[in-house]
Amino acid sequence: MSVISIAQALLGTSIPVLCYHQVRPDSGMTPEKFGRHLDLIKKLGFQTISLANLHRIIQGQTPQSGPSVVITFDDCTLDNWVYAVPQLLRRNMHGVFFAITDFIQPGPTRLQADQKTAPLPVPAFGDIMQQALSGNCDGFMNEAEIRAVVHDLGMEVYSHSATHQACFTRAKQTGTLGENRHWSHAALCGQDADADSAVHPVGSAYAHAGFGLDGNGRPLTLKTDQERLAFCVTDFSAAKAKLEDLLDQPCPFLCLPWGEYDDITLAAAKKAGYEGVLNLEAGHVGPGIDPMRIGRLAVKDRKTLPWLGLKTLLLAHRTLAPWAQRRNVGRRT
């Protein structure tokens, strides 16, 4: 029995769920750094498990077999295919990817980092989103790559919404459009907006009765609870249907953009047919928790190996897990 297994027997078992985004050269999370993260997770004695298996454990349908961790990636940007997947495969580790389905386009699989020819450069997420909102979705994994991740490599791809729709959350002005502070500003203000147009705090349109324009330039209608519920159900349902058609298998899980949610968000997810929802509220994950509130730890680019080790170990023990993140970052009341 490992040291962690003994500690879990004393302090209770919990399963860390880690959230990554981009893994690419010339960034804070290079492939080499990500590889060191994976090596540390293995060295600490964890095995990676699937989200489907985690859901069965939460539901009490299957027991946990040893210290486990779930590694997830938001957005399904191209770098996940080019750089992250090879790092996982090299260590026989499992990854879970969440796709923004409106940005999934047809196309052949592109070169990965472990192939002889140099892979395509991958922009930062903000640039990828700005390109996608203008019709160029090359910065995201395409249909063939998503199929390959699931059907050839045995990993998982689930929903991260259809549009990852942003909104302005408060009327307080934080700057102007010309300052270009966030990828969503141009779309929310409108393609023809002046550079001195006001911009405001940005968040998830699935969790806020916010304002601005959608990706098609139409005003967001989110003022009432009924309007936002209908918006969420339509978006979440479309994402689920797209992935089920693409992969020819159920899509029971939704990862919330920005990790933000409230009761309306979760009601919409349930109405759309999801069985599990993931946010960014790190804490205890194990048998008996609400599967519609699965918390994850955001592993940001600047975080160090000691930080990752400490947080993962805290999250692996039911008694200690609440100390991994003392404040709620995603839930709205």
C-alpha cells in the first residue's frame, strides 16, 4: 500500500480533478513543463482515470482503485492535439478534453509534436478566439482530431458549450474597445463599433443576466431568468448533439465556460440531458457529491511544481480538500 493510500485511509479519499488550457512552446505552460507536471503526478503515486469512471465512483457504482486523478483541458485548442496528447501518451496517461462545438470544423489530422516534420505554430487562446469569431477556426482541434483522440487513443471529448458565449456582466466601464483588453470585446461591442466604445467586466453569458452582442451580432436576451434558461438550454443542447453525432456515442458531461454557474445554469444543463457538470471550485470529489457540481483545480501557467504537488495532495484527501481552495470562484447566488 502506498503512502497516499495509507493517508487516504486515515483522512478520507478524494479525487483531484485538474484543469489545464493551452500547452504550447513560447508560453507559460510549455510541453516540457507540462511533461514535468505529469511526471510529478505519477511520482506521487496517482493514476489517471476517465471522467466516465469518476462519474461512476461519484454515483457509487464502482469503487475507486488506488489514488486517482482526472486531467482535463478546456477549449480543445489545436495545441492540445499537437503537444498535450503526445505528452500524455508517452506516459500512458489519460486526458479529458472539452470542445467548443461551434468551432469544430472538418479537416484531416495535423502533425503532432512527436512526428518528424515540425508541427504548425499555435497562437495564444485570445488570438484563436478572435480568429474563430471572424470565421477562422484553424486554432481548434478539428473533427478528425477529435475522433482520433476518442476512437484511436481512448481518451474523452465532451462539451464546453456551443459558443463559449461571453457577456458584459456589469455596467461599470473598465476601458475602451481600442485598448483591446479581452478577446470578447470586439464581438460584444459589434464589428463596426468605434475604438472608443466602452467595455465592461466580462464573464459567462450562461451564468449572468449580462449584455452585449452574440457571435452573430445580435443583442443577448438574458434579462429574465426564463430568457437565460432558454439561451442555456439551446446552447448546451446544440453542443451535446454535435458531439454525439460526431463521435457516435453519448455526451453526458458539460464543462462550464469560466467555471461560472448558478441554479439556472445547472437547471439548463439538466434539461439539456447532461449527467455531470464541471466547474472551477476545487474541493472534495468522491462518492455522494452532486455530479452536477464537480469541482476542478485550475492549473494556471505560472504555477510551479511544488504548488501542483501540494494542491494535488490536499485534494486527494477528503479532510484536507477544502484547504486547496478556500474561496468559491465559479458559483453565483
